[in-house]
Amino acid sequence: MQNLTIDPQRLWDSLMETAKFGGTPKGGIKRLTLTDEDKLVRDWFKRETEKLGCTVTVDEVGNMFAVRPGKRSDLLPIAMGSHLDTQPTGGKFDGVLGVLGALEAMRTLHASGYETNAPVEIVNWANEEGSRFAPAMLASGVYAGVFTPEYAYSREDRQGLKYGEELERIGYRGTEKAGAHKFGAMFELHIEQGPILEDEGKMIGVVQGVQGMRWYEVSVVGQDAHTGATPMYLRKNALLGAARAIDAIDAIAHEHAPNAVGTVGLIENKPNSRNVIPGEVFFTVDLRHPDEDVLDVMEKKFRDALERIMTPLKLTYEEKRIWISPAVKFAPDLIDCVRVGTSKAGFANRDMVSGAGHDAAYIARVAPTTMIFVPCAGGISHNEAESTSLEECAAGAQVLLNAVLEYDRRLG
């Protein structure tokens, strides 16, 4: 296997350049799926990969594939990739490093004239974050057969705009059927989004799998009423019910420590007036654990808590689970290639399970898949303060390239 070295500064410059598409005053990125900013970064990605001789195709739900030919057309491509969409107050690295680290690996192959046995490609998965169109990992889910294209098209943001319509609007509804673009393996580079690597002084996380995740939506209905004229014992305060439910969700996660997490991340209070008792509240719930049996218990406790809390407060409610992502184990052969790639680069590493969801979790259902983690400062992610150094980004891209070349070598 030829010794190829990525260009750390070139990678960093690309990260900073693309951060301008949706850049925020606090140094983060607001690049929600299928917005004008998303179109700008997609157009940039297409131009940059075509400069390397890649053929770029787009499938029916907006996933982008940039393929560089290999010596053997009978082999399926080796994929690298992640996503370019962000949270409303996202950072510069979540998802983006996985796509641009792959681009740097591809640039290194191109600059050296190195010919791989199999074709190599970069994938930009659409709507990974789920912050505009729920659920998360929507388009990779369609690719893997978890969702239908029609389901994806029907997803609406909080303004009532549909995924399918917005996909058409920005010009990225492709003609290729989702899932038709096959590959032999996928490696996804990502920041850890947690504090473990930094705390232990390790550069690379060799990811074994992803914990199970479940998302819910809850609507609580009471009665709008005047704050001054309505006595406490006659109130139907929807926000009070929601507040007690949020506290119960936090307690459920603590009951299943240390691996359980439970979060309410989005809440809407109506009519949201200072002198009106809230009559309606909408909130989301996110439960996670590496063990599906434990998640079953957490889910039951959550639903029992809603009933226990709302009835005495004379509130009605509707709860629905909108997304489930079972715990995932990654492909041993690919994990071994990451180990070889990490050893070759000389970086300290540790095995770990991902606490966050990633496109790789769905792709693992249809192709051998694994992930590579690098540290992020303080473990902070989904935040404009998200920070990863030039050296850490470069380490991840180098291990990614090494792992892909090791896998390609084994294809012979």
C-alpha cells in the first residue's frame, strides 16, 4: 500500500470556506436541509469533486454521490461520507468533517495519480440532522429501505413546507432511485460529539456501533385563561403538565445511568403571552441507550409518567413515537481496517460506541459500514462553539484514507 499523506492545511481551508455558507455571527453554521444555504454548499461540493474527475449523481431524495473510477469496474465503490446540513445553531465540523475529510482523501488520491482497485466515492447524505424535517437521517433511511421516498417527501417543517417541494425548489431532486446506487463498504469520519477522547488524550475513536434511539412528539392541551381572574384550583395549565413531564423524563434517564440519556430539546408554548395561562404545549422527547431492552423499559416509564401527570391536572395529551433507530454493530472487517489505518498513522486510539445517531447506522443495514471519531473540545457539539483543531481534523482524514486504502488492498 503506497504511503499517501493528506494536506492538513488544504482540508482546514475547505472547512473554513464552506463554513461561510450559512455562517453565524458566533462562528457556527445555520445550514438547514434544503435551504438556500444548503444549495450553495451542495453546488460547491459538486464543483470540487468534478475537478477531481468524479462523476456526480443525485438520487430522488437528494443524496449526492461523487465517484472516482478504479482499476476494476467489477468491484462496487468504497464509500466515504457524512452530511453537510447543520443544526439551527450548529458548528463547523459536525457532519461537515466527514464529507470534507473524504474530499481531502480524494484530492490526495487524485494529486498522486494513485489508482485504487475499486472505485472510490464521497457521499453527502441529505437531512441527517432532522432539525428542519423530522426524523433525523431521513434520506439515508430511504436509501436503506427504512422509509419510502413518499414518506420523505411528505415531511413538513414547522412552517408547513414539505421536504419534496423544497427538494424541487433548490434543484436537488435527482432521477436515480434511492438505494439503486450500491457500494461495497462505507467509512464515516465524524467528530466524537462527546468528551471521552479529549479526556483520555486519545486522537482516534475506533467506533464499534451506535446506541439505540427513539424520538417522540407530545401535545398537551388545557385551557387558555386569564392569569388574574382564574383561581389556581380551576386552572388547566398545559405548561405545568409539560414541565412536570420534562422533569420525569430527566429522572427516568438518571434511573438507568450511566448509559441512558433522556432529553426534551424542542418546546412550543401557546399562546405564549405573559398574562394568559398556557392552553397548549408541544414538545419533543429523545430517549437513548445501547440496550434495546432498557429502552423498552424507559419508554414504558415515560408513557406511564404522562398519564400520571396529566390526568390530575385535568389535561388531555397526545403522544406518538415518530422515529426509532435500533442499536447497531459495525462490520468487523472495516473496524479492523480502521485499526490498521490508525496504527499506520501512529495515533493513540480507543474503542467506543457512538452516543449520537449517524447515517452509518442505517447504511449498516445494507452494506458493511464503520465510523472513525476524532475529539472535539469539551465534547461540545450541536453548538456554535463546537471546536476541533486542524491537527485533529487532519488525523481523522489521514486515518480515513489509510483505512480505505487498506480495504481496497484486501479486495486485491
